[in-house]
Amino acid sequence: MNLRRDVFQAIADPTRRAILLLVASQSMTAGAIAANFDTARPTVSKHLQILTECELLKQEQNGREIYYNINAKKMKEVADFIEPFRQMWDDRFNKLEAIMKKYKSK
């Protein structure tokens, strides 16, 4: 059975977010990624599989090693989706700050 993975379910997991942060700056093998966690390597492999299925990570074979890279295009899609919400909350907090300054000055 092939499950369709949701990007937001994938990034909801703190370990997967940590993996994304690790590979954001450089390509890494599964072993190098797993070395950063106190969990079993098969557990990290499962996280990598989920991130790859969601297209947040890309695999690149170099000899016998598979390197994982961040998929910047997919990450931009996620960021673009979230941006209107970030702007909305920034506006709300700015309005709240203005109200608080008014009351503080009285």
C-alpha cells in the first residue's frame, strides 16, 4: 500500500525538522545524518524516506553512497504557502503593540 505523504505532516515531526536543518547547509549520507541522533539508524532511515517521498529531500548517488540534499524548490513552495499567515500575524502583533503603547503612555 502506497501512502501519499503530506509535507506538513512530514515537517510536524521534530526529528524530521532537525534533519532538514542538517542537510540545509550540506549534502549528507544517511549514516552521517544518523550520527547526529540518539535513535536507531532504521528510524532515521524511515524519516529520510518520508522526507524524500514528500520531495523535501532529494537523493544523489555518488559511487556507493547516497547523499541527501534539501530540495529548495519544494521548501520554497512550503514557505510561499505559509507567508500570508506570517504576514497576517505580523500585522496583528503590530496592531497589538500599537494599542499597548497607547495604554502605556496614558
